[in-house]
Amino acid sequence: MAQTTIEQKALRLLNAFERAGKSVGRVTVDGKKIELVLVELPTVDEFERVNMRHGKT
């Protein structure tokens, strides 16, 4: 059975998160510890610039 290195495990984990639609900002490997830092993308409000008032106000 082939040995999987910690770097290969980190790459698999990175690919899994990206396939799930998550944006990964940084991957840190420290010994047997893998740390992924996720990036929060700003939510886009498609009605932000639309005047929603109706009639006289």
C-alpha cells in the first residue's frame, strides 16, 4: 500500500474545499497538522442600486 504524504493530503483537502465552492486563502502544513484559512467573499446585493420606492413618499 502506497504511503500518502501530508502534502498530498493537504492538496486533496484543498481540492475538496474548492470543488465545494469555498475559497481557500492559505494552506499551512505543520508536522501532521493541516490548516486551511477560508476567504469570505463579499455578498453581492443585486438590488443595492435600485430605487424600491413606489408612489409619493
